[in-house]
Amino acid sequence: MEEMEGFLSAQPERIFPLHTTHTPNFLGLTINRGLGFWKDDSNYGKGVIIGVVDTGAFPDHPSFSDDGVPPPPAKWKGKCEFKKTECNNKLIGARGLRSSNTSEPPYDKEGHGSHTASTAAGNFVKGANVFGNAQGTAVGIAPHAHLAIYKACAERSCKETDILAAIDAAVEDGVDVLSISLGDGKVQQTPFYKDTIGLAAFTSIQKGIFVSFPQSGARKSGRVFAQGFLKWVSDKYSVRSPLSVTFV
């Protein structure tokens, strides 16, 4: 294969586990009585399209209501593979991109994708509670932003090639932000020139898209290793200690 004309490189397929962390606290959304950067005049993310590469989404969840959300910008070129009645001004796009099941709709069977999408752009949900306790209002970081869902992951993990297909689709569709909550789970860093996900993120940023990765770590022999120090993406490294390091 290496001797074929036009060949650049080939890497073994990697499987990426799903990640999440305490993003709202990290961004300061819990200060000023929970207003964070909303304390001044804010449009709550109106007009911004956030692409979420994950396990899909539950379109009937109240976090994905389009109350107060305007129609998507004219630049939007994506499609919504949910039922027509489940797509709205909040959920403007949804695509199933798992190569092992190309006909699979982008519904979330595990919950991780719905969690990360609602963290990024869940609308205001009054009366949220846990078994009747802690009554309050649940809301994402940009509650009036649009969401485009790209299902590239199974219940617990994601194939590298499916992630790349999802990133390509999101860029082509016209997203402004890419949220990718997963990692390779290894204690040793993949070299930049072999990190296909990192290179895809770099290409996305060259096109003006903000890319966000989690930066969770793995432990070995008492040491902590961060996964994928990509200087061109925004990420957060968090472990079970007061340590918190940000890379931008």
C-alpha cells in the first residue's frame, strides 16, 4: 500500500472511550449566583451552531426544546435524520455515522451524547430534580444555540474512522463549534503526526471552527499522564485532586 501513488500514511484503527468532566464549574458558570458570564447582556448563544460528536441524542428530552431559539443561520447545510416532528430550531441536524451500522438513526441508546449536548446547549428546563430533590432549573452553557448531532459512537466507545467521518460531516455542514468528549485512554501520548483526530481538529480550526476536547488523564506508577496535548484545541485536564490545568 505504501508504494501506491498518492499514499500518505496508514495507522491502525483506534477505539476511543467516552469522557466527561465538570465543565460549567471550570468555565465559571457557577459564580454570580449561577449567572456566570450571563450576568451581563447575553444572547445565550443565539446563532451559534454546536456540532456534538458522540452517541447521539434523545430528541424528546426537554433540554432540546426550541423555546426562544431562532431559526438556524442561512449557512447551515446539514440534515436531520430524526423524525420531522423531532427536529426543531434547537436540534437542527442529526446524522448516524457509525460504519458498522450505516442505517442506524442517530438516537442515543446510552445517554452520554444527550448529556454532553445538553451541557453545551441545553435549553432552560424548570423544575429539574433528582427523585424530587434539589429542585431547580437545568440549563446548558449556551441555551439558545443550535445543536447538530453526529452519532459516531456505540454505547461505550467510538471507532477512530467514524469520528473522522463525523468531523468531516460537521465541517461540511457548517458548524461553528465542535464538541468531542472522548479520548484514547492510553497513558502514553500518541505522536502528533500519528494523531489523526488531532490533525482533523487542526484542519477544522483552520476553517474557523472552535474545537473542544476533554483532557482527562490516566495513571501509572503514581504519575499522571494527560492525553493528547494538542495546542490548537481547547481542553481541560482534570484528575481527582485540586490539580486543574488548562491548555488552549
